[in-house]
Amino acid sequence: MSQVITIHALALTSASSPSTSSSYSVPCSYGYCHSSYPYIHSLKPRRFCGKVKLFAQFNSHDSSKSINFCDPDWKTKFKDDFDQRFRLPHVTDIFHDIAPMPSTFCLQTRTPMVREFSGLSSCKEWHGYINDNDRVLLKTIYYTSPTSAGAECIDPGCSWVEQWVRRAGPREKIYFKPEEVKAAIVTCGGLCPGLNDVIRQLVITLEAYGVKKIVGIPFGFRGFSDKELTEVQLSRNVVQNIHLSGGSLLGVSRGGPGLNEIVDRLQERGINMLFVLGGNGTHAGANAIHNECCKRRYKVSVIGVPKTIDNDILLLDKTFGFDTAVEEAQRAINSAYIEAHSAYHGIGIVKLMGRSSGFIAMHASLASGQIDICLIPEVPFNVHGQNGVLSHIKHLIETEGSAVICVAEGAGQDLLQKTNATDASGNAVLGDIGGYIQQETKNYFKEIGVHVDVKYIDPTYMIRACPANASDGILCAVLGQNAVHGAFAGYSGITVGTCNTHYAYFPITEAISHPRLVDPNSRMWHRCLTSTGQPDFF
């Protein structure tokens, strides 16, 4: 269930006592309380006059709590609630008598290290382990006003409340014997640059711990049910150079068998570590597998690795494949720019990925410096009318002689006819907003008698199939390593990612509560608008 904060306001009468610690004086221009939880929907502006009392209601997956901002101890209660939400599930939650053992991961010995190796004692003095109490600060900006650009506030006064998440990395104690581990890797959803990089590092790090049985599940969760698909045996020799190619060594697919069938196969095959590479939907599936294994009291560690080219997973700085997508998008944008500027009244239109979030379109537009109009799902726009997109294109043709438009695939879906169709993952099949803008542009200029030359480029599948660039390659390597470290540390039902440039673990439930979106009031979107020079189209 999505995590939601609801802000309630109780207007006080004019006879109310003067403002005290139990009330806030809020002017009419002060319109809203914006949640600082990154996994909570931004609240719509509301106007309150005079004095109000405010409190926040937290609807978590396991409880419903209210925090009254008038309570002098509300910060403590808020922190307690946050700590409870971000507590990482652990195998000892179900198996209380499991005793930890010294880690077999040590960079002072050759890898993989065996217990009989005499160098084991030297690892006791190795200072490369992460302490379980190490934390990473989730928010680093202290906003002093909710009207500040991109402000994420907990209460109307934008109080500073520290929010800490658990640091990722190898632990000195582990909860799985490497010789008893059978690890499985599965890649779900669509293709994304970096899949092979993550697979490679998962295998290398598992072997560094001493794991001998490592398999790949072919073609996503389908590989658990299709009898024609067999496990792929993995080792360092097998994966050594796979990162040089795009795609996935294991293949990908959407959908798959039911939950019980997947867990049945895990038990039948003796798999006790499962690494799931995918986006929000895949992570939801991974969390369901974790919960079912707990219900059956089956000792397994289920770790998610966030894979979404759209960069739409909460709490994380970015997901792997995003940097490569932005870089590769430059080729398409530059081609559209050249086509537009080489033609008389040329117009280039580029459609990029982004179902519900416009991060790729925004970053690619800003990076290229060649985009005149950037359209994303989070910012509504009109195509027709005095303030519409077509009117601005006409202005660009008259003043600049050409125009280049970048549009995210999920933008402007309200302008298109809905089909109610869904793909195998349950996602709505989107209409072609790029083709729509292309046709409307042609019709518009034909009606007003102005010649234009419109070119439309959709590089989606070219970008998805690319190998990861250097930036994503590093991110994938560290994500893969930390996923294995998290599994051996005994965590399950978690995902790994970067938070303020540091690597951290997050409960899957918090990361998938809803998609991460571009904040139209963020500094990054403002930077994009500064670059394009476009007006408000709504």
C-alpha cells in the first residue's frame, strides 16, 4: 500500500487564544504543507486563513498513526515512525536462533577465500567492514521555507528532522555459509543498459565469498515455470566479458507465473539467495516472494537491484542505465537538430523514454543545449490555443527559422485516445505522443499556409540495447557488489542504491510506494526551462 501523509487543518475561531506552541499563525498566502518524505505524493496547495492546527497522519502498510505538530515531542515520534519504516527485514526476524559467523569476504587474502586458508585470522584486523550502526543521511538540504524552490518540508515551519538510512557494504559477520548457498539471478521487465554489468559483479562477488553454485534464471520470472527453459550455470569465466555487450545474458520478459509457483521452484531447486533486477513492478514481485518465503519459514535472502531507465524509483539518486540513456539520447537530439537546421522551416521531434517521469527528457534537453521545447508527463500542456505548443513553434519558425522538440513518451497522454490496453506487466499501453505532435504540427502549419519540414525520431530501442557507459558501469559494479554484501549480512526484502552519493539499503516497501517524479518546482526543471526558453503551455 502506498505510504501517504494527509495534512489536516482545523481552523480556530477569532476567539482562540494567542498563538502558542499548540498553534501556528499562517497567513492566507501561505498555502500548503509539503511532505518531506520522498516516498509521499506532493500535496495539492490548500489555502488557510488565520490560525490553524495541523497534524500529519501516516498510513503505513502495517499501521495508521497520527503525529500532531502541536505536540512538543512530534519530532521524536516522527523519527520513531521513520526508523520503524526503514528498518531492514532480516533472516533473524523469522529464525531467531541463527548464529552469525565470521565473514569469508576479505581483501587481504586471495579470493575466493576458504575457511581453511591460514589468512583467515589476518582478516580480523582488516578495517574494510561496515558497522551495522553506520547510517547515511537521507536529506541534506535544510529548507527554511516551503516556498523555496524544490522544498520538501515535514511541517509548515520546515523544521529540520534528521532521517537516516542504513549504509551498504560488507559486514564482519554473515548469516549464510557460502558452501551451502545456491544463488540465483533474474532480470525482469525490459532491456536497460548495464544489466550485464550487474550480473557480472554479482557473480564475481558471490565467488569472492566462496559461493560455488550460481545460476541465472532465463527470461525473467518466466524461467521459473517454463519447462523448456533451464538454469544457466554462471561463473567468473562465463561472465568475464559480458559487460562489453548490451542486453542481458539471461534474457528478459514481462509477467510470469504466480507467486506460489515461483516460491515452490525456489524450494525445489534449493535456491536461498535470489537477486532480482528490475523496476517498481519487479521489486513488488520480489517483496511478495520475500513475504511468502517468510510465511513458509523458508530461509532465503531476496535482494532487489533497481533497474529502470526512467530513473523513477524513490529515495535513490539515480538508477543504473539512466546516465547511458541520457548520453545516447544526445545522438538522436543532435540528428534532429541537424535535420531541423538544414531544412527550410525545419522542425525536429524526438521522443524519449519516460512513462510517468520525465527525467531522461529533462536531463537530455539540458545536456544537449539544442532543445527549444521539452515536454514531460509531470507538467501538463496544451498543443493548441494561444498559449499552446504549436503557437510557440510558430514563433520559433518566425524568429529562429527552425525548432527542436523533446517529448517524454508519457507526456500529454490526456490528449490522446485511451485504449485501456495493458502490457504483460500490467502497465497501460501509452499512445504515441510524438507521432501525435508530428501530425498536429503538420496540420497546423498547413492550415495557416506556412511550409514546414517535420522530422520525427524515436530512438527508444536503440538506447535500451546499448552497453553501459563508464558512469553506469561503475554504478552497476557497486550495486552488484553491495547486493551480495546485503544478502550475506542476512537482509531480505531490500533494495540497494545511492543516496546523496553514498550507497545504502532500503526496504523494498518504501522504495516502491509510488513512482519518483520530476518536481515542476525543482531547480533542475527550472534549469531546463532556462536552457530551452519555453513558456508555460498550460
